[in-house]
Amino acid sequence: MNSSIIEILTPRYELAWYPWAVQYFFLIAISYSALLLSLPGTIGRGQLAQRWQPMARLALLIALSCTLVAPVALLADLHQPMRFWHFYANATPTSWMSIGSILLPLYLFSVLGYVWLAWRPALQQARRGQGFRAGIARILSAGDWQVSKPLLTASAILASFFAIGIMLYTGAEIAIIKARPLWHTHWLPVMFVTTGMVAAAGLVLVLNRFMSLQRDGRKEINRQGLKVIVVAMLTSSVVAAAWLFSGLSGHSESVAAALESVQANSDWRLSAIWALAAGIILFVFAALALKSRHQTTPLVQWTWLIGLLALHVGWAFRWMVLMEVQTVAKNTAGYYQLVVELGSYGLMGIIGTFGLWLAVLLLIDLFIPWQGQVQPPQRQSIAAEAQHG
Amino acid sequence: MDFARRAILGQIAKLTAGAALVPLASLSFSSSAQASPINSQPARREGDASKRYGMLIDLRQCIGCQACTVSCHIENEAPMGSFRTIVSQYEVSNESTGDIATMVLPRLCNHCENPPCVPVCPVQATFQRKDGIVVVDNEACVGCAYCVQACPYDARFINKETQTADKCTFCAHRLEANLLPACVESCVGGARIIGDMRDPNSQISRMLAEYRSELMVLKPEQGTLPQVYYLGMDERFLSRPQAEPALWDVRDIDGKEIGYEFLDH
């Protein structure tokens, strides 16, 4: 007996997580990825450290600015933001979100400490100068002592340790939700990390175009950024393939749920095609730009557009995962409508987060000599210290 | 595939309904264990441990009049457009004969034996009482909506007035005053039966024993062990039904919403 069913009456459920959540997941992923990108230049030795130091400057700037803004977006996604202290008054070891609420400030302060130590050599130098910036540097450097390499290394390891905690909790928090089969897969946390790396490298390329002073280092940063994008995109595609395979072999309902949504909903279809196209275009262009051995000036000038596309891929993945998945009805037929309203729960929230990030970035740029040396000066290299304005 | 899936789901549903009933007493003891790995059930608190409330919905008696929806709305003052309980309605037509039937399905919180919404709460604002009722302390709730995501039954929502999580409480405040929940009280067909499943003489216990092999629960494959049992249930509606979706709103030619009354309330 074949029958067809029409749903006559059911309430409309609103999406419970706002675009703020996307902003948090996006910024925090860029933050921990940029932190990792800064490591070879700050705690590496010899050739490696020298080659990656220009990248480390940008990566530290990105890590700090995103780490400062991400928790604001997270707070805004609470419907009762003023009650955030309940997280600490009623810590709950069974909840990934509670574990995250304890990890997040630890991560934030460890990043602050690490970046501060990495910037100390430059702050030391700036405090000898005149004017407002020197005054700020005198306050921020807190004394005349020199940072030792082991101390910087220890702070980097501590920050990386908490960064891994953030990767784990942001992924697990979503992936344990059995009620949403699309989220309930081990591959999602991995994908968050790999696409986070894509976005962080993309932001490096963009800032390299607009904020790097050292003209010579630019080409090298671009090459490193493009390499990271290519490798991270390849890894992402392997992860996506593994996810698909786990579904086709019957080990995960996630894939079946995704395919069902793509079949049934035109928004999903469009998003899937868009995501696939953006990913392929990004990979091809990044690989092509990397392959052109003689990087001509125009190409260096335009690499930042590939960076923008990488940022888009990282952001759009989180939009798909966090917002589009919420439109899949759990109990009833069909899909809820994803309406991005103008107000602070919608478009203004998205723009506002980016605006806040830009403001933080500019404030750092204005007051802190982030373009200086990021490793404690060694005796023979003091003479070669980078100049900065 | 659909047919096979349905058949399997139906079997699971019946098995789970049975399984959920048998180890009831042992389950509540094990859930109060102190060791709590991530995402495991925290200890239950408050409520009378000698009781375990559950509901049996006799779909053969339900006429889809929505009296429960309305009385719950009035009793619990949910904001316009949000519901703690509702009766989903479906039109089922036999494609070969053209016969049409109506399926009505009252939905509410299942007060699961293994509620996935409870361990995720980062501030312990939502918890399960010793009598099995899952409640929210809306003075403690931070409105993170994690529980809303974790519930497979869409039984939770963010209350727009309190900006905290809201859900069916089996009208715990009425039960404590020896009154029936508003939905049960107002049900014209007597389709909703609530009671203490630990009392072997309660109506629900007697009906659970009598109809054990016919009872089904929603989404049994989720492992939540729901404690709202359906009698006269059709397997096609256990999970998200393969149906043409309802119209939530009516749009004019420019795509502007014209028919959704409660949109901005």
C-alpha cells in the first residue's frame, strides 16, 4: 500500500543559535590556527626560525586580535549574557560547553602571555624612542628585563596546549549532539581544524597585502600562506572523503542526512554547489599561484584575493554547519526558514563582530610595534634588528 | 528502503518501550552514581524518588481538537507562537484507492529516562527530578540553547519573554497540588493518561501492562528511553515523517509574509 502524507499543522520553531555562534567558531578557529602558524618563527631555531619570522609577526597579530574578539561573539549568542558568571558558579563536568567555558579564559590569557613575551624585544626597543608609542611601550614592557628563549618557548607550549583544548571542545560540543545527525560525526571536529587553518592562512595573505611593511618578506609570506592553504585544503578534502565513506559504508547517519537535505531543499543544493565550487577554485588558484616560480609583482599584489576566498571558505563552512543544519526540522517534515534579520541577532551581529575585530586590529597596529623582532635578540643579530616605524 | 526502515524502527520502538519499562527501578539508581564522565547523566535532584511519572497517549481516543495545546498555553503562559505541547496533524492518503485519513499526534516532552538535554546544560539549570520529570530552573539558565539543540523531539524552545529555555514540566506544579496537568485535564477523549509508573495500581501502570506489546515511543533509535508511550501509533510517524511540509506562513507575490499572525509577538 502506497500512501502519501501531508503535514497539516505544526508550529514553526525558530533557530536557537544565532549567527553570533558562527562568528565565534570562525574567530576562535582562526585564532588557534594562527597561533600554530606563529610557532616556527617564534620558538623555532636557525634557518627555520629565520624563514618563518615574517609570517610569525602577522600570525601573532591575527591570533591576538581574534582571541580578544571571539569571546565577545560567544557571549552575545547567550540569550542571557549577563548571567555568564553562572558558568563559573555552576561548573558542570558533564557538559562540553562548561568545559569550554573554563578552557576559553585560560586560552585567552595564555595567548596574551605568549604574544606579550614574543613582542617584548620590539617593545624594549620602542621604549627607547620618543612620543606616545614609546610611552605605551614603556608601560607594556613592564621593566627592562629580557625575555629568555626558554620562557618564550614555555609560554608558546602552554598556549598551544590550551589551543588543542579549544579545538577539542569546540568540535566535541557540536559532534556529540545525536539529535542532529548531520553534526553527529567524528569528522566534524577535524574539519573545523583544517578549515580553520585555511581561513587563518587566508587572513595572513590579506593582512600581508595591507599591513606588512617589509617588502622583501612579503613574497615569502605569500608562499608560506599559499602552501598552508593548499595543504589544509588537501587535508580537508581527505577528511570530507572519509566522512562520505563512513556514511556510505553505513557507519554514520550524518552523510545520509546531508544527502537527504541536498535532495529535498533547494537552499541546501545551492549551498552544496557553492561550497564545492569555492573549495575547488580556492585549491586551484592557490596551487597555481604557488607554482608560478617567478612571482611577479602583480601576482604578489593579487594573492590577497586568494586569501579572501580562503576566509570565505572557512566562514561558509561554519555557516553551513551551524546555521543551515538548524533549518532541518527534527520532528516534522520540511525545513525551517533561515532568515537573517537586520538587527543585532542577524546582519548587524555579523558586521559588528568583524567591525570590532578591525578596531582591535587597528588599535594594536597603532600602539604596539608588532612588526618588530619576535625572538629574543641573539648577540650576533642585534645589529640586524628589523627597523620599524 | 523506506519500508524496511519503518519496519525496523517499529520493532525497535516496541522493544524499547518494553525495555524502558522493565529496568525502571535499577536505572534510577545507576543514574545517581557519582562518577560523571563527559555527557553522562548527572545525579537527579528534587522530587519524590518513590514516584516515576510517565504518560500514555491513547491515539485511538485523540480527535486532534487542540484543547491540550490551548489549555497548556494558558496554564503555562508560553509566548505566542511557542508551545510546550501541540497536536501535529497529518493527512494520509492511500494512493491506490484515494482514501484519506487524518493522523493526529500529540507531542510534548518525553521526560526521557536518558534525557540528552540534561548533561549538555553547562550550568545545571536543567535537571531531572527524582520522579523523572525534566525541568528548567529559569533563574539559573543562561539561555545558551544547547539543550534546545540536544533534544531530538524539538520539545524545548527559548522563551522570548524570559530569554531562557522552556519546556513541558508535566505541570509539576499541578501534580504537587494533586491536580492533573492542564493537557490531561482538558483532553475531551481522555487520550492522555498520566500517573506514577511505580504504583502498580495506577491507571498508567495497568495500561502499560495490558498494552505492553502495542506501545511505541518516538525516535527509539536515539536511545533516549522516552517515557511518553503511544498506543495506536503508526510506525511512519515515529521519526521525522516523510511528508509534504506544512505551510508555516503565506507569502504574497513579492515573497512578503502575509499570513503568520504571531510573527513579531
